[in-house]
Amino acid sequence: MSILRHLSAIGWHRMLVLFLAIWLLVVLLLAYPGINSANTLDPKSTEKLVRALTDLEALRKQNQELRDIFNDISLNNMNDEQKEAIENFQKRLTKAEHPLQNNGLYSRSLKEEPNLEYELLRRRIQANTKEFWYYVRSSLLDLQNKATPASETVDIIEQVLSLGAEHQRSLLYDIDQLAAADGYAEWRQKESNDLSNLVQVRFKLLQNPPDCNKAKKLVCSLNKGCGFGCQLHHAVYCFMLAYGTERTLILKSKGWRYHKGGWDEIYLPISDTCTTNKGGSMTSWPGHADTQVVNLPIIDSLSPRPPFLPLAIPEDLAPRLTRLHGDPAVWWVGQILKYLLRPREKTASMIQKAMNKLGYEKPIVGVHVRRTDKVGTEAAFHPLEEYMVEVEEYYNQLELKGPVIVRRIYLASDDPKVLSEAKTRYPQYEIICDPQISKTAAVSTRYSDTSLFGIIYDIHMLALSDFLVCTFSSQVCRIAYEIMQMYHPDAASKFKSLDDIYYYGGQNEHHVVAVWPHEPKKTGDMQMRSGDLIGVAGNHWDGFSKGRNLRTNQIGLYPTFKVKDKIETAKFPTYSETVESQEEHK
């Protein structure tokens, strides 16, 4: 019997009712609540979801078969009413299948972007894997030092250290693979770009008011009595407060000790339209809401202290930043540096020529060894081998992903002897460095154009590295780390500091929150309850950190894995008018 005769026997109306019932069933299944809440499924809901998806797949196939039948039917022998009924139902079948494709139920992932809990947990596992190994390694080395040199215990400890290091690398590799396989890489990159574009548009809007003569301004003198890294952080602090108070920043840099011509001869001006500090009224910080021009002191003398100081981030960006980045405060500082450090064409050309001359290629680890005026005053001495242990570990980790043909480092130091020592003692590495930059970085020749461009090269190439080994007591190192955030969706873990954790000079107190209780096991330990707020003093990189419990006021050590960072936010202006500017930009 032909299809037409079969349809006639069943009856058009009964057939259409049957098809409509199947179509309604598909729609009802699409509305099944478990499908649209896959992020929070329990095991039972997961089973229901799997069954629902199986049924949906069967219905999808039936849907396709029905459409194939109608496609084969000749409409020539049908009346207008029958033709219209068939065509309408074909449209309904197509429409019913469309949500299946849009919902991605037959694609690799049920979600287009990760939830906050997933990203926080993934990063926490990575950080605590490192902290666990810090603790085990430090404890074993302590035992080894106490053991008799020729005893069997020493050999056993060596074996455990060796295999333990492999265990850590394997775990970190698996965590890294999890991020690569979860399907969110595209979202992370897009979210990073979108957030960066948003704040850069806001900065441009702030710095280019419609009428400079009427604009409220914040005046900052660049010549703080310190080195380049310190002065650069001073400029960031000034910009941060300008953004927070909705005042256009006027950066006074003529006669700058690093370059007499001023900032604008090295980098693009921070404003295209508003460069004068003139105004109808002028006063020192904090001024008043109606004061047009406010002069800003250095951060050390700032009083009263506004909420906009590091490590605070804009409240309106916090939900997105917390999900995207492992250290939102570093990302925020990095975005300000991105705006401030837009090089003039001459500066960019000089940087590129230096990179070509040195043969800067990847993979590469950036190593910054600070000596001279820092050692013995603000920082302890760390021998070169301490840095190279971390470099070796990075490349051992990298080799789990595939063979590394050349182990390469970019070595920067203010002591030329470090460069020659590295090349002599570590011939297995390709060491890229410029001894001339090291010579000009000495205190006696630091404030010169040659020295300035040398430190600009160093910071740029350290920031471009795949991984950074340095001491965070150095502002140059911290700036390189901050700039590094521009080149990755999240570079918060791409460093190893031999001394301090990340901090910003003059910052408000850095707080962490206890997620697990802790009872002291030895003298010097701190007692903690879950929920306690701790002011961080530093990480000892042995599984313990030092801090002050704000509940008990006790100062002591606590296991680092038992806390999590408290993200500090401040009500920065939201610059809502940038929405229109962004649309125009697109």
C-alpha cells in the first residue's frame, strides 16, 4: 500500500492528532527541570537526566523519520486544506527539534560557562596541592638534617622526596588537564578580553572629560624618592584613587629623575585632551566634593585613607573577576598598568629590537635576582641555586606535556656577576641576558636614560615569560607579575617567590578567612575557628603562614590550606555611560 493510501486509511485528522501528541511530548520533555539545572544535579537527578536524554534522542530520531515521510509525500493530489496541514506540521517538527540543538544536549558539554564554585574549587585544589608538598618536603628535609649522615634513614628520605616530587607533578598535571578538558577555555579567554576592554574604556572615558576646564582633577607628582618600580607603583596608586573619586588624573612628570623630558616621551600621554592642573579651586587631599583640583600625597602620608586602596577591587566587577581570576587584586593593578604603560612607537620599537637581538623565544622562565641596595635592608640574600631549583621544577613539570628541546631562561639582575655565575654553573640552560642592563641598574648609574630603558626591557621580558621566579620583596618582580596578567586569562599561579607573598606597598591589611579550625600542635601555632578573620603577615613556604587572628588578637603560624583569601571590594564608580561608548567601539 502506498503512503498516501495508508494515510487515507488512518484518516487525516487522527494522524495529525497523533503527530501533535508526539510533538507536545517533545516540548514537555524539553521543559523537564533537571535538564536546565545540570549545574546542581544530585545522583538521582543525574539518573533522571540520563533517562530523559535517552528518551529525547529516541524522539528526535522519530521526529526526523516523520519529517522524512512528509518530504516523500507528493502534495499534487491533495486539496489546499491538506497541503496547509502538512506544511504547518513540518514547521512544527523543525521548531520542536531546534531547542534541542540550541540547548546543546547533543554536544560535548551541557554548559557554556563554568559556575563560580567550580572555578574556585579547581584553583583551590591546585594551590593546596602545592601547599601539601611544601609541608611534606620541608618536614622531610628537617628530618634529614637531624638524621645521622650515613644512616639508612637519609637514603629513605631521599627516595620519598624524589617520588613525592613526582607525585606532586602528576597531580598538578592532572589539574591542568582538567582545565584544558572542561570545555571552558574559550569562555575564560573571552571573559578576560571582555573585562579588560570594559575597564580600558572606562579609563579612557575618565581621562578624557568633555571639558577639561570644568573637569574635577587629581594631581600626582611622579618624582617619589625611590626606584623605578616604586615610582611606577606610585603612579598606579594615583590612578586608582583618581578612578575611585571620578577625577581625571594629572601626572606631573617634567624633570622626572629617570627621564627629564617626562613620562609622555616614553609612554603615551594618560590623557589626550586634559593635561593641565589648572582649576577654579585647589586644595590638598582629601579636599571637598566641589573642589576642582586636589593634590595627592604619597601613599605613606595619605590621610584619611579611602576604601579604594589595594587590595580592594571594584564591587561591580567582583563577581566576574572572582570567577575568572585567582587573584583579582593583581588583575586590577595589571589593568591600570596596561593603560599607563602604552608605549610610544619609539619605545615599542626599542623593546622589539632588544628581544630580537637577545633571541627571546618560548618556552622561557623569567628569573629576577635582586641584589645591591635591597639585600640586608629590605630582603634576605638568596643564592642563585635557590632560583634554579624552581626553574628546574618548572621544566620538569612542563615535560609531562611533551619533550622540551631547549630549557631557556631570561635572567635579569642588578648585579652583573650573577649573569656570569649562571652561565658558568648551568651550561645545560640557554641563558638570555644583557650584562649592560645589569651594569646600568647599579645605584650609581640608575637614574639615566640607559638605565631606564634597561629596566623597561627587563620588566617587559620577565612579564612575557611563561613562569616567573623571583623575590616579591622587589617591586620590579611584582610589577612583572602584575603585567603578566595582561597576557593570560589567569596568571595568578605562574610564579614562585622565594620570600614574600604578593603585596602592594601601602596596602590595607590582607585578610584570609579560616575554612577549617586549627588547634596548636607546637609552640608558635595559632588557634583558629572556622570563620575567623586572619591578617596575613606572610607565607613560610613550608605549609604554614604567619598572621594575626582578629578574633583573639593572637599572632602565630597556621596551616595555609586551612584558609581562603577574602576578596576586598570597594564601591568604585560604575561609569554607566561607558555602555554607550562600548557599543560605539564595537
